[in-house]
Amino acid sequence: MTMTQNLNTANETPPEKDKALAGLAHAAAPAGADDRLVQVGRIRRIFMSPEFGSAAAAIIVFIGFSVIAPPFASQAGIGNFLDPAATLGIMAVAVALLMIGGEFDLSTGVMTGSTGLVTALVTTQLNTNVWFGILASLVFAVAIGLLNGILVHKTKLPSFIITLGTMFMLWGLNYAVTTNMTHQVTVSGVSSYTGFDSAKALFGSSVGGFQVSLIWWIVLTAVGVVLLTRTKIGNWIAAVGGNAVGALAVGVPVAKVRVGLFVGTATAAWLVGQLTVIRYASATVTTGIGAEFNFIIAAVIGGCLLTGGAGSALGASIGALIFGMVQQGMPLAGFPSELFKFFLGAILLIAVFINLYLKKKSQAVGS
């Protein structure tokens, strides 16, 4: 059967074969690659789930900072750490799906800045409606996602190499285009253009003292959870991350899955870009630089394996929550802000060790 035939018949997969897709990463990859297939009791399954470790850590972190610094648990304190956690969580969910599919996207951080700049530049330089700028940046983001996905699939090169190149190209374009058109590194004045008020209601408003980005985060997390656990696409993603060759052999549209995942991370970056540019009515060339590592860290804290094939959208969101709590809680607790990166690295290593331990336990149970 040719690759084209596989792609065309994937949606006609019979129920028996579709059920088999959920176990493809486990069956074709090294033993125990897909934890979802291990038959264990309900309680033990909870303890072995990728979300359990991150959820337990989040509770411990919250209680710890609340005891050391009581204002941390106030409404204002909760709002302070949910604010950065929301935008990070949006990206962490998309990045987690990509990592489960066995790929990385190092251009996501700069993309959040690029999409914001496209919106601001199109609006201010063309003197047009803000919504036209938002739509233009969405088209831009989807095009970059398509480019990344197609290049990774066609060239067979590691995705971190392809997207590293994209990251530097976008980084350079952000500076070159912005400074050439405005003679500054910041594009401001977006709020004075038609359509800004309606855009602000969707991307920059607040509800009950919390930013609307929190709602976007919750909705996208729910979408990610349902996509992974309740749909055929979720099985496809895990199968491609576990063993792409084996996935193709049973009819999984590997090319479509890969490209779709890269479009997903680019679209998530577009959303974060709009949440930022509309909220502050400006965009700057430095936005998002280096943030791609934070997205990956949040996904790993949430249970994603660096080898692909396993992970959790909910866990990635919890990882983003932990990130936000540590970032905002350390100053309140009196810790030097310079130690934040140290704690972040420590949390990452602990998460990796826990993920490996849970993986080994699941393999032992499944053997």
C-alpha cells in the first residue's frame, strides 16, 4: 500500500483498526511506550497518570507559598500568578500535543512576538481596522506553521533544527521590518484604530479581576484533553509520536498529523500574540524571545516525554500553573528573583525523573 493510499483511506478505518491505533505507539515502539494501554486498577491508574505528579506538586507549591507568604493566597495574589500562567498554559497545551506527536517547535516563543507585531504593523502602517490586522497575523501564523510542518515531514530533518532556523529568521525579521517601518523597536497606538474596543473585549478585557486569557486557557485545555482522550485524532497523535513508520502502515495520515500539530502551535502563538498586543495596545520586537523553553518545560513538568508518544494536555496546563506560582511566589516569600531560573531547572529535572519512574512502573505492570 502506498503512502497516498494510506492518507486517503485513513478516515475510512474500520472500528477494529481504529481501536488498534490507540496501541500503535505501544506495540511498535519499545515495550511499554503507551501507558494508556496498561490494564491496572482505577486507583493505581490515577497514581500512574502523567497529571498526578504535576497536580501533587501544584498543591504542595500553593500550600507552601500560602504559608510562607499569606498574601499569595488572596484574590489579588491568585490573580497575579494566574495571569502569566494563562498565556503560558495556552502555549503549553499546543506544545504538549506536538511533543506527544514526537516533534519540537523552537519558533513558538518568537512567534508570539511576531504575530503581535504583524497585527500592530498592519493596523498602524496601513491605517486599517484592528480586526484586519488580527486576521492578517492569523494568516501569517498558519503559513509559518504549514512551512514548519511540511519541511519537517518532507526533509526528515529533526524538527528542532528546522524550527531553530525559523526562530532566528523570525527574530531577524521582527527587528529589521519593525525598525525599518517605524524607526523604533516598539509599535504603539493600536488603541486609536477602529475595531480596537471589540477586539479588547475578546482579547484584552478582565472578568471579576481576572484577565480574559484565563478563559481562553481553560477552554483550550478542555479542547486538548478531549482531543487526546476522546477522539481518533488523539490516537493518531500518540501513534505518530510512538512510531511514525508503524502508524503509516496501519493508515494513520502521518503527514496531516505532523503538519496539523505545527499549525496548532503556530495558531496558539498567534492567540497569545493577540492577547498581548490588544491588552497593552502595543507590540515590541523582544516579546517572546526565549519563551519557547518555558513552554517545553511546562509540558515536561506536566508529564510529556521528550521521546514522544505520551503526555497530557491537562498535565501541561498544570505545569504552566506551577511555573506561574513559582514565578510570582518567590518574591512574596522573600527569595531572590535571580534564583527563579535555578528553581525552574530543578523542577524540570525532578519532573523528568518522575516521568521516567512512572514510565518504568507502567512498563513493569504491562509486562
